[in-house]
Amino acid sequence: MTDSHPAFAPRVAIIGGGPAGLMAAEVLAQGGVQVDLYDGMPSVGRKFLLAGVGGMNITHSEAKPAFVARYGMRQAEVAELLDALDADALRAWIHDLGIDTFVGTSGRVFPTDMKAAPLLRAWLKRLRELGVQIHTRHRWLGWNSEGALRIASPAGEQTVTADATLLALGGASWARLGSDGAWVSLLQARGVSIAPLQASNCGFDVSAWSLFLRDKFAGAPLKNVSLNLASETPRLGEFVLTASGIEGSLVYALSADIRETINQHGSATVHLDLLPQTPLAKLQAALSKPRGSQSMAKHLHRQAGIDGVKAALLRELANAAAFNDPVLLANAIKALPITLVRPRPLDEAISTAGGVPFEQLDEQLMLKALPGTFCAGEMLDWEAPTGGYLLTACFASGRSAAQGMLNWLPHTR
């Protein structure tokens, strides 16, 4: 540690160097606490950097009520976290690091250069200046019999004693970046109940595509389409046909509902509108025009603009009788059923659902079963769609947990 802290300053250990852990480190260090942050990877923020590939979507600009609603069943709990750091405050924090932001046409917020690395560099510089000690290649192994932290390091196993500990270990997606869910068994062994980790913001498999569709169109995007599950309002966007099913932003937006429907019923059927901007009656009229000697493929192209992967998917999923009846064909185009049978493996998901339930924590994000041990980030039991919501809640939970620790620490000394 630097000499910027008095000798009697409390010492805190943070396990995990993602957005939640780093944000907590900043708040704690600013509060006069000695902070040691441990991460099992060679460098911190690896999943954060991956999220910035293709454009660092840091948060979203929509109004707070709509923003909070993105967190589904846990919106009440996440709303309290956002009181510590909402989207506007997060943007102000980024600007204070010297990074400008802008709002895209979709309402998503990005750094001006669209990159994560400059933001992370500026942030780590601030943390170093605050005296935060970051220990990479240091993996948490749990606790010893006396309650001290066991840390595997390049020099061998170490024992770390801290006045408080923050666990910010992520979920269980992208294990190669450090989030492998190994913490679940460690907490369960200490009496903490964990909601099963499940894939979120993920692709889904069908029973099987035909060889033709799979070999010719796997990887092809379906743009300007809509999807809906059951009676929900259709969502506009795009997704990608994969060798085993579907994935992409439009699928991710529905992933929680799709997953839960599969959990309950064994499968989930989404309905795809290939032409969401074209009214059904207009489409029926267009397809009712005589096609003469034209092939059906040519007729669909000329009258509805459907070809390529859209035409192939229509052939794959529509009833054969529909191609002899313009009304049935139009109905199929507007509501093509895709039956999904399972999510893709957890390690392929962008994020995870499940984790430490809020009921296992007090209002300061401290584990009731383990006084002095706090939790933050994606290891908490909440989920959200992509679009900046995931990162915002991770940042906010890190700040909230740090504030809880600052409130709790004086009572332990």
C-alpha cells in the first residue's frame, strides 16, 4: 500500500476485477480504506474489454422508469442499486475520467471513440493514484478454518485477512475471461443459497434445421424483422440464423422469457414476422396476384421482396399447403413459428441469470450468513438485456456495495 492511508485504516479485500469490483475499489479508496483487489486473470477488466469489441455500449439514455423495467422480476431491487449510480451519474463519472460520450440513434450511450480500452486505462490510473493495490493471477480459493481468505498466487497459496471482503466474481459465461462460476460451491459450503446459474442474452437451438438451410444460410442475418413470444408485443430488430438455431440482439431481448418458457414446458415457440412494416391485408393482396409461369421464388421476390435467407426460412417452416394459398402464405410470412428447445451452453452466453438472491443479503449487500462479506455485480441474481443495462447495474452494484461496506466497517472496529 501507499502511505496515503493512516496505519489504522481498515483493510478490504475485493475478489474480482470487473466493473463492479473496480467501482467498489474506487469508492472504498476514496473513503480512506486500504484496498487490495485480487483477480485470477493476468489483467483486470477482460470481459469489460470484450464487451467493447464492436463498440463500447456503456449505458442507455432512456427515461428511468423504462430503464428500471428492463430488469424484469428484480427491477425493484436493481432500482435501489441505481439510486447509487444511475445512467446519468455513470455518464458524468465517465466524463470525469476524461472520456466523452454520445447517444446513438437507438438511445444507447457510447464513448466517443467507441472503445473500452481508453476508459479502462484512465480508470486504472485513477485507482493507482488512490492507492488501490491490484493483484493479478491471484485466484480466490475460499476460506481457511479461521475465516481468512485463501488466495492462489504465482508464489503459492497465500492467506489474506481483511476487515471486510467484497465478492465481485461475475456469473458463469465466458469462463476463459475469468467468470467460471466456481464461487457457487464455495458460498454454498458456507450456507448461502444460490439460484441456479442459467444462460441469459443467449442463442437458442431448434430440434434441427434441414441440411440445406444449415449449410447454405448458417450465419446469415435476418434484418428488419420482428419476434414475439405468446401474446407479447412483437419486438423489431434483427437476428442471425445459426447452424443449430437462432441468436442475436432480437433473440437476446426475449431470452429470459424464452428460457423460462422452455424450463416450464420443454420448448418455446416464437413467431417471426418477416415483413413487419407490411400490413397483412396488403401482403395478401400482393400475393394473390396471378404469377403465371413464374416460380414461387420469383413471385415472392417480386410481390413481397422475400428472398435469400428469409425465403429459405419460409420454405423450412411454413406448411406446404401455404404455398398454394395466398392467404395462408401471407399469414405464414407474418407469423412464422420457430420452436426452440434449449438455450445455447452457459459459457456461450453474454451474461447469466441466477446467482446470489437478494434475500440472502441485507440492505447493504452483505451476506446475512457471512457478516463482513459483501457481493456485487453479475453474481447477484438479476438479469437484463443488452443495451448498456448489464454494465450499468454492475457499476451501480459495485458502488452500492462499497457504500454499504463504508457504513459497516466503523461498527467492527
